[in-house]
Amino acid sequence: MKVYFLGTGTSQGIPVIGSNHSVCLSNDSKDKRLRVSVWIHSENFSIVIDCGPDFRQQMLTSKCNYIDALLFTHEHADHTAGLDDIRPFYFKQGPIPIYAHKRVLENLEKRFDYIFVNENKYPGAPSVTQIEVKENEGFEIKNQWIEPINASHGNLQVFGYQIEGFVYLTDVKTVAVEEINKIKNCKVLVINCLREEPHHSHFNLEEALDFISLVQPNRTYLTHISHLFGFHEEIQKKLPENVFVAYDNLEILI
Ligand SMILES: [Zn+2]
């Protein structure tokens, strides 16, 4: 199984439009970050987690040309705004299965009403099949078992996902002990880490490192990075062994 980091930036991406911040002006390709998303794929399945505003570009760059399922963590725009761009997949494959919390499905239905209508549907609009993800209820996609991990993004519930020892958790600020127990000693953990300064709904570096020492994964990758965190190369120097800053187009083997 391979995991391809489609995007590793926070909600505005890096560079931020019009910004003169040194990180936004960096020439290092690792300092250019699209909105967070990963593509998990093997010979048997192809799953994308979240579908932000950079989805089209991410599908072109990664050469992802088939999607068995789209999994959503939560409804914020940086994780959902690209939903219309599933059209090429829909034209080829038919309705695309989307997995999310009931609240997130309802939110998408409101914001992308033309995708969800059954009558007088515009012929070019894509269609989806909705599958509700429930707390403590794993599910299968193409014989691959997937376990939702419940967490909080400030006041908002979010889902992370565990697939064969790979755990993807983003936009997290607090995680209950029972949920941490589900992912203890996993092979690879991906966790959000916005910057060094505290934030009301995201882990900062200190919180992310504390979380990593509770989970004890073999390897960890930090994602959802803000330009305020600094240059990729500088952040990496501050991290302990087996903790890495993820970057766009990095692909890892699980
Ligand atoms: Zn986000």
C-alpha cells in the first residue's frame, strides 16, 4: 500500500496569495503546499481522503485516474471545496462513493445541492453515493478494512481513518483516550501540526509531539502546515527521530 501526500498546507495553502512572508517567497519546492489531502492506493483499491480546492491539480500531478471512494474528515472548505472536480471520475466510473459523518453529508448536500438533486439534474453535474460513517463502526472498501477515529477540531467533531497500520488524523486539537488506544503503536501516523504558536483548533508543535509520544508510532509525518511554522528544512531540524515534515508529492510505502 502506498500513501501519496497530495497536499500538506493549511487552509490558505503556501504561498498565501499576495504574501511577502519569506516562506511564501521560498524557492524550495517543499515549501509549496496545497490544501491537505492524501491518496492511499494499492493494486486493489484507490482511496482519497478529503477533496479541497486543489483537488483537480492534485489528481493531475499524482496521476490518480480512478477513485473507489472519497473519505471526508470534516466539512471545512479546505477539505471539501473541490467536490465539483470529481466530474472526470464520475463520467468514467459512475456515481462516486463518498464516506463522511452524517453532519458532513448534510453540509455537502446544502453547499453542492446540484450534485445531490435527483430531478431536473444538469447533465454535466456529477453524482455521488452517500455512505454515513459512524463512530466506532469500521467499514470495508474493496475488501480493505477501515476504522474511523473520532477527534475534536476545537468544538467540531472530525474523523481520522486507520487503514492497515496507517493512521491519518488532521485538524485535530483533542483526542479521547479510547481513540488513542485504537491507534497505539501504529506503523505510520500522519498528524496535523500547524506551527509553534498555539491555535484554538489545531495542534501546535508541542501538542503534536506530546500526542506522538502517547501514540508511539514507528514513524510520524506532520501535515496541515502554516507558512508561520517556517521553512521545511528548518522545521525538520527541530523534530525528534522518526518524526518528519510531510511535503507535497511525497509518496511513502506502508
Ligand atoms: Zn483544515
